[in-house]
Amino acid sequence: MKDLLLQPSVKKHLQSIIDLSPQAVLLHGRVGVGLYTTANSLAQLITSKSSIATIKPDEKGSIKIKTIRELYSQTRTKHTEKLVIIIDDADTMLQPAQNALLKLLEEPPEHVVFILTAHTPQILLPTILSRVQKLEILPISTKQTSQLLATLDIKGDKKLTQINFMALGLPAEIIRLSNDSDYFDARTESIKAAREFIQGSVYKKLITSYKIGNDRDKAMYLLQDAAHIAQVSIKQKPSSDLAGLLSSIVFTQEKLLADGNIRSQLLRLSLN
């Protein structure tokens, strides 16, 4: 755990969770903060790599009931050591899948530990939230961000400034932006589109929404970046208009994560 890039207070709370040995943990935080990395490191402190199973969303971006039901037999098989099941992006579980997981959490086998990650934990059932030990993985400090950037081979001051703006405090996102040029280009375009979406006319917002169409990933990145820009702007110059915009963006994110219609939600936000 000493190698994990976390805020000192978060690392301290994580150690407390390990000491308590709960059977279910929920790690939550912003996209890019390193939830899966933290979950995997935590799992390796509990058991060996061979006894760690990971569930991730399918190609359509959700975790379905069939996947959770497959855990029933897996968790009831005898093991010589702890079995740790990581459910990454648990907030993409559809309602039936959440209900199926709840049954496991209500009567968990003694040798099984569940580690859930979620960027929007409020989407999870209250009954699930009540059965997990929760820990928010906060963004790292500005100093930690600078130290991380200094260790990476980032060419050019402009790119360094762009990455710092897009991913301040988000170590997993910083590393991905620095290592994947295609991803960096896509994120740069998303930031540009988000800025135009916030500052542009209703007509421009509608055009942006039309271009995104039914691409859920692009819509979520647009909203994520729009929220980030709004937050930075609020810090620089607070205003009720910006606060209202940020609230509307977050509401739209929640609707999309709850499987809301992409076109209609972006249209609503464009006309807001």
C-alpha cells in the first residue's frame, strides 16, 4: 500500500478498513482518481493474486444479472484462503443485477470479501450502501500531481499544461493521458466540445448534442468535462449561474448512468 499514490488521509482510512476486515467495501471517487488500482492493491493485501476475481462492465457498458448470479456458485466453493471479488464500476449494474448482489451481501460467506468501485455511488441501492464499508478516494494534492507529472516523459510545456488542467489530482487519468496519444487527442477534443457546450449558443449546444448522438461514452465524457470546467470557473469566479449549470450537468450525468435516453437528456440540458 505504500506505493499507492493517495492522499495521506485516504491512505490512513484505507489502513483502518484493512484492520476492521469488513466483508464488503465500496471505494468511490471521481473518474481517473484510480479506483480500480486502489481496489486491486487492497485485494492483494487481503489474499493472493490467484484468489482475486474481477467483474467489469460488458461491451455495452453495464453489469447484468447473469454475471452476478454466476457468483453464487463461485462464492460457495470452498477456498483455502480469502476469495476477493472486485466489482469494478459497480454503479453500472442494472437494477436486477443490484438486487442479485444484495442477496450475496445479506448473507456473505465468511471466506469472501467484496470490493466495489463506483464513480456515482448514489445510483446503488440504499440497501447495498448500508452493507458496505465506504471510503471516498479523494484526488491527490497539487504537490503530488506535480511530482507525478515530473516522473513522466511528457514532451512539451503545452501538453504538460493540458494534462494538468484535464487531470489535476487524478493519477490514473494523468498516466493514461501521458501514455496514450490517441486518448489524449480524444480528451482534448472533448474538453473543446465541453467548453463550447458551456459557453456557446443554444444552437451550438444542439449541434454538439446531435454529433454525439447515442454514443453514451462520448456523452459521459462531455458531461464530465463540462462539470470540470464549471468547477474550475466557480473556484475562479463564483456565480449562481455557474452553480446552477453544474447542478444541471450532474443531474444529467445521473440520468444517463441510470440508463436514461442520451438524446433527450442532452437536449434538455441544451435548453436549460
